[in-house]
Amino acid sequence: MTHESVPPADNPHELLTAVREVTHRVRIAQRGTWFPLLVFAAITLAVIPVYRYAPHHIGPCRSGPQGTSVCAGVIPAVLVYWPIALVLAYVAVARFYVLQSRRRGVGSRIRPYVVAGVVIAAALAAASLWRAFHPRMPLSSSQLQVAPATLVAHGLVTPAAAIGLALLVLVWVERNWGLLAYSLVYLVIVLANSGRAIHSSSPWYFLPQLLIPAAVLLLGSAGFALFRPSAEPQPR
Amino acid sequence: MTDHPANGLDDVVHQRVRLGILAIAHQARQVEFGFLRTTLELTAGNLGQHLTVLEKAELVRIEKGYEGKRPRTWVTLTTAGQTALRKEIAHLKQLIQQVEQADTAAPTGDR
């Protein structure tokens, strides 16, 4: 028996509503938001031993406020780690979306996100390299006042912010307003966290810079995995 | 012939299921037969008929292959299909706008 659940004749309103409904279902079926967040949490946590045990170098110094000296602290291994880790992460994300597309039978438009992510990672690598030889921020900011704009600029040139900026492209790709809210909150937390005063005397001074973004990413991944809306047609 | 938006409607596209197929293929770039069948709540035969109409009009391209041992049919929107979809939606919006304008202009005594 041939069955068609939709009437053959439709008015323009019904047709446009039907188009919007099926488009919405496709967008939901295309989503895999939890995976990139999980991957980025993993690479953020994986860099901890590199920060802790890789050799540190004190780069060029210049005169700072209140008669202090501001020096660039460089961990060459970290400069190498992030571009490679980010590119590998985007390769994994692209692979995940391709496999998901095949499994669900619906293609995805993940390429802009992956391209934007890789471009931002390259820009981050270049900016980090430049910053390593042009100190702007004191290593220990506990006793020094730093302008908010400097803190924001400093916070934007971090791997955590690079991940957040690329997430905004994923918002557009997935038309995912929940992800938009999440990405903005994530970026605010990352930028606020970048200004946190840390005593550089501790060997674990970098932990808040990594653990806080990683925790937010893990929570986001779990949230998007648990509260994923169903793409199945609703019973009429 | 007037330039009323109804005259611009394409009979091939101006049909709920076929418009749905084009909209899904547009959003997904490439979509599998099974996904279309589930999303549009159609039988395989019925969906096949609509796809044949769209393929003959060169609005979609149909490729058959295998994913492992499972036969799969993938549907892709052609450039002509994209244009047809865009035009259809534009005409539908114009029609709605004209009807709404006519409703606004109609005297309340008609009710």
C-alpha cells in the first residue's frame, strides 16, 4: 500500500512551514557538538605535563611599571605542542563528522569550522611566537596593575580563546543557539581567567589557565551529549 | 500572462514532498534515501517516485553505491535544483505577502 502522510496540495504557509521543519530536523541530525568539546578538553589536559616538565626559557626583558623588569617566559615545547595538537584535533573532528554523516545518512557542512579552526590555530602560533620575543605582560602580575584591555588582548592570544573563537564558527555551521550561549560563556570565562594573578614561583602556576577551560569544555561536552534533541519526526 | 507570483511556481517543485526533498538536500549537501524516507514519513516506493520526477527534471543527482555490504542511495542537489528551490521559496514568500496585503486592505465590513 502506498502511504503518504502529507497532503498533496498545500498553501504557501504550509509549504514554507514544512520546509522550515525538515531543515530544522536536518540541522539537528547534523549536530555532533559534544565531540569537538571533548577533543579540545582532552588536548587542554594533555598539555599539563608539557607545561610542568618541559624546559622554560626566559626571553628578552624590558622595563616594566614601578621600576620592574618585564620578561617573556617561553616554553618552546608548548609553542610546538599547540599548533600540532589543534590541527590534529580538527582532523579528528572532521573525521568524526564524516563518519557520523555516513551513519545517519545526512551530509554535514563541517568544512568551514575545520578550516576556520586551522586558520585560527596558525594565527595563534604566529602570535605566540611573536609574543615570546615581545613581552607585554609581567610573568607575575600579583603586585602590578595591568590595564583591562591588555588582559583581554592577552587572553585572546591563548589556545583556550582560539578554541572558543572557532566554536563561534561551529555555531553558524550548526545554527545551534545553545552552542552560541555556551561559546560566549566559555569565552568570558577564558578571558576572565587569563587575568588571574598567579605567583610564578609555584611549579604548577599554569594550572588554572588549563584546568578551568578544560572543565568548562568537559561540562559542555557532557551537556550537549545528554540534552541532544531528537531528529526523529514527531508523531502527528 | 501577469507577473503574479503564482505564475512563477514550478509544478515539479511546488509539491510538499518534492520541496521537502530539495530543502533537505540543500541543507545536507548529500542525503541518503533512508534519511529522506524517515524524515518525510514516506514509503520507499512513494519516495522513489518523487525522486524520479526530480531526477528527470535534473534537479537532483542520484548515486547508488555500497557502505560496507549495505546498498546505499545518495541524493545530491544540482545547481538547477538549488536555483529551483530558491525561486520556489521566493515565490511562496511573495504569495504570502500579497495575501497578507490583500487581507489588510480588505474592508472590515466583509467579515
